[in-house]
Amino acid sequence: MNLIQIAQETLEIEADALYQASKRLNQNFLDAIEVILKTKGKLIITGVGKSGLVGAKMAATFASTGTSSFFLHPTEALHGDLGMISKEDTLLAISSSGESEELTKILPHIKRFDIPLIGLSSDPLSSLGRYADVFLDISVEKEACPLGIAPTASTTLTMALGDALAVVLMEHRGFKEQDFASFHPGGTLGKKLFIKIKDLMRTEALPLIYEDTPLKEAIVTMSEGKLGTVLIVDRHKKLLAILSDGDLRRALLQKDFSLEDFAIDYASKVPKSCNNTDLLASDALEIIEKSKIQLLPVTDKNGIILGTLHIHDLINAGIRNREK
């Protein structure tokens, strides 16, 4: 038995099911899109067994891409949750045979309230097919299961068709990256698009020294600050220069080096800084990476120090460069 060959055949069967379905897309698909777009309430997904599991995933996809949606199990609907469906909602029901008992029992009640019904089934003449206002074909030539019993190609097709509906709706509504991120504030994209410098910058116990501070005191401040850097400011806390541990190591190599020298003599006097606390943290990371620095001073428009943003603060917060 060639296990790789069996796996390949499974993928080929399911891929072919998707390909064949793409070729038979017709006006019914567009009608389904129109019904969903006209829905003032929610798009409610329902199904039993494997269809139910696929339906739950579809509901999650719709909900996160701009179509208000949730999954409702037919059995729960029969025992009181039918009241969760309002006249402004649309029901999308999934059943390969179109005859799932729990599902077909709620269909008359759905039609009694004149709630739009989109049916996904392999049989347009089934109970679901006949009740549906819009019928979408999820039939497959064969399942990948060698016994032809376990839903495989059919569930793959159903999930893909749900994705196709969601993507078309996204495009039609002009759903953008920012919209997606607003539904995923804790995800990587949400962090890229919403977390700003002011949300992460350090504002307390900053490693500040004055321009007449000797190196020996600067080293103490650098050690206490634990940022590998000290910020050199004037008496108004305006940023003048930055002394990094790298600058300090290079200073040690100089023949005339003295710990009594002013720290500013060995510092970078044109430091990279940012004066916009509303700048996205992901953009700040890009500045840090391109400038090959670890610490980005944050100032006001007059150059007065407000805080610092260390590359470790960004990494710990899960911030990634926009291009990554």
C-alpha cells in the first residue's frame, strides 16, 4: 500500500471537486450574495453533524469579514432557540442530502415567518432544496473516503463555497485591512494597525544625563536604566545626543580615553528620534530596523524627551514589521 499515493489521490479528488464547482457557479450564487447584502439582521448558519462543523467555521469567517453572523444548531432551534431568528435575518442551511431530520423540521417554521433561506445541498429536489429561496449546489462526483461514506470532498467544497461567498461580500463592501483588524485587535494584524508608540513607550525612570555629565556617571545611569543607552539632554530635557554601549566600547579603544571626559564627547550627536506618539508601533519598528538601532527616543515637536521605545518592547508586544 503506497500511503503517499493514497494521500495524493485524496487531495486530487478534493481539488477536482472544487474545480468542478467553480465551473458550475451560476446566477444562484449571485442571488445568494444579493440576499445576504439585503439582510438587515444577521446571517444565521445551521447544519447537523459535519455540515454543522463546517457551518460553524463559515459563521466565524463571515463574522470576521464584515457579515454579522452566528451558528445555530437545528436541535437547539427546535427546543427554543428558534426565537433567536428574527424576520430581518437570513438563514443559510447546510445538508448534503437535504433531508437531515433535525434541519428539515425547522424549515416550515422558517418559511412561516418569511425568512429568506439559502440552501446548500447536493439535491435540488430534496426538502431543503424545495424550501430554499436560493439553492447552491454542493454535490461532488465522489467522496475522497474509499468507502464513499465519510464526508470529505463534499465538506471541503462546502467550506470553500462559504469562503467564496465571504470573499465576494468583502470585495463588494470594500472591506479593508483596517476593517479586518478592528475585528481582530489581539491578532498580529490588529497590533500592526492599532497599537501606537504612545501605547508602548517607556515614560518613567528614563536614563537621562546632562551634557556636562562625565562618562563614569553615564555608565552608572546606563547600567541602572537597563536599556544599554543613555539619553543626553539639556536642562529643559531637550534631546542632544545618545550614548550607547557600542559608543562606550569604541571610546575605550581610544588612547586618550578618560572616565572624566564628558559623555557627550563620545555620543551620537544626530540621533534618530520620533516626535509623533501616534505613529504606529509597526512603523516605529521599521525605523528601528532600518536605522540599525535598538532604542528610539520619543520627543515632542520641540525635541523635549517624552519617552523611549526599545526594540524589545516591540517584540514582547508581538509587533512585527508591516512587510513581514
